[in-house]
Amino acid sequence: MRCKRCTEPAIIEIRRHRTSFCSECFLHHCREQVRRAIDKHRMIAPDERVLVAISGGKDSLALWDILLDLDYEADGVYLGLGIDDYSKRSQSFAERYADTRGAKLHIVDIPAEHGFGIPDAARATKRVPCSACGLSKRHLLNRAAIDGGYDVLATGHNLDDEAAVLFGNVLQWHVDYLARQRPMLPATDGFARRVKPLIRMGEREMAAYCVVKRIDYIVEECPMAAGNRHLRYKEVLNQIEERTPGAKATFYLQFLNEMLPHLDQVAAEERSMVGACSRCGAPSSQEICAFCKLVEKVG
Amino acid sequence: MHLHNPKRDVEVSGPLRVNDLVSQLGLSREAVLVIRGDSLVTGDAKLDDHDDIEIRPVISGGAQPRSARGARP
Ligand code: SF4
Ligand SMILES: [Zn+2]
Ligand SMILES: [Zn+2]
């Protein structure tokens, strides 16, 4: 198989684009897709400072790499979740990348700063670890962006992640979640702008990007992820994709084009309900925000 | 050929096309990358007996829990 762009031998086939690329042209393709997403959804202006949420996995490290290659001023932030060995190992991948690239990485360690890890939080709340983890990430990453004076917080959610979340939200018709499943959430009082520049990139392409660029990342799964709902949705979507290449991209990207504009009102109403947490001042629709409640329960 | 991934090691005899190998293993093409030595190979590439092959899973389950009401993600 040959590269469709330059006819060198291909290293990857992207069935949904009916194309194949050599290493060089593949990297070019990745940067172009990210640039397109950034432009179309007005994610980042050229002179803005970006904080990239880094997990040590393929998506976040590749995103950081692409943003740096596109000449953005992008620093990273790694959130230590206190998931024993897994957290230690993923942190070392994040640090190693920052070192080789000479990039700046902030470390926020939940156990050191708040006295608990995600497994403790799951036990105390009697809910799945991902639930405490998700709300902690939202809170602490936003705080890191605001405190660091960054214009925008970027996360490595890719097309497969977004399609799986969309699938879940549609299965249950969670209209309010659908309304805020946006690639760019504008800054509001106390919230930094949040963007997902990888929405046009499949998960497989992100892993391939890291192989081609020789970026070492943590391949193994978070031990808390086993059996989670989104993994099942991804499997189902991939079965459809096997038979109909492009199905995932159509499902998600057409949602953005055709459906989201109808949900602007719902999103605006929700935003208007948000006040400030009486303990930490973070934006919250309740008197005490979800993170402060979690700290109280685990502490 | 020698196959490995983070969880196990197997020997398979070649020659074999990448796509056939992936379907023999019962995997989805969308869910893995096939790496020979240290380079990616496409589905039509033919693998030989002496090749060292990594089958790398690409699906991560990093959950995106639905956010609590009002706690905008
Ligand atoms: S799988 Fe769940 S617990 Fe693990 S990092 Fe992702 S959200 Fe957190
Ligand atoms: Zn090429
Ligand atoms: Zn609070």
C-alpha cells in the first residue's frame, strides 16, 4: 500500500478517509486535522496561553506535542490521582516527555494536597471510582488553569471518546448533557475556556501518532476502568465502524453540525443557574460544590 | 513469528497478512495497531516467520462520567 499523498510506502491506512499515509504525510494530516478543529470551533487564538491536561496516555501527550509543533505556547498539568503504581508510572511518562521537549509541566497531587486518592474517594462515596475521579479532574484542572492565568484548558478527548459519550447520552436522552457536549465551552465566571482539539482524530490515529513520533506513553489501562460503560460503547461503535467506515465520525460530527445548535437555549439556561461554592468559590449550581462535598466525605 | 502485547506472548506461523492475523486473533482493526520491529504496518503487509510483532491495543476506557447536574464539565 502506498501513501496517497506522495506515493512512498504507507504505514497507516485511514479507512474513513479512504486514504493511507507514509510517516511524514501522516504527521502532516494529524496537524491539519487539529488545526481545522481549532479554527472551526474557535478554540485557541494564536497568542493565547494553553494549559494541556496530561495523563501520561497517548491522547494527551500527542495533543501536547501537536500544539507545540503548531507553535502554541502550551504548558502541561499532570493530576496525581493516587491510584498506586499506575499513577506513579503515568506521571513518569508525563515527566519524561516534558523533559525531552523542554516543556513546562505542573504537577497537582491529590493525595499530597487533599489527603486522599481516588480509590479512597470511591470507598467513601460508595460509587464507581470514575465518578469521584471525573469531578475531581474537572474541579482541579479548572483551578490550575485559572490560578496559572491560562486562557484556555485543553484536553485530549478524541473522536472515539466523544462518540462513545454521545452514544451514552443519546441512549438515555440526557438532553442537558447533550447540550453541553461541546468541543469548546466558552469561559464564564470562574471557568476557564475548555477545548477538545482532538475531536477529528480517531483513537487509533492518536496511538499511531505516538508510535511514529516515538513518544512513550502508558499503554496499560487505568485499573479502575475495567468494565466501564464507555468501553462497551466504544466496542459497539467499532463493530459498526468495521462494516461502515466513517460511521463514528458522521455520528459525532453531524451531531455538532445539525443537533447542537438546537440545544443552545438549554445550555444557556443551565449556565444561568450557576453560582459560587460557599467554601472554595468555584462555580457551582449548589451551595457547596461537588469537590468540596467529596473532600468532606473522604476526610 | 513472535507476537506480543502488554498482556501476553504467542507464536504464530507465517507468512500471514496483517488483516488476516488481526481477524484470526478475533480483534477489531479499529482497536489495534500492528507494529513490526519499531514501525507501523498497514493491513495488506505480509508478515514473515522471523518477524517480531507487537499488537498494541488503542482503546482506552478513561471514563468520562456524566457530570453532576449543573457542575459544568
Ligand atoms: S478510568 Fe476512571 S478512575 Fe481511571 S483515570 Fe479514568 S476516570 Fe479516573
Ligand atoms: Zn507520503
Ligand atoms: Zn467548593
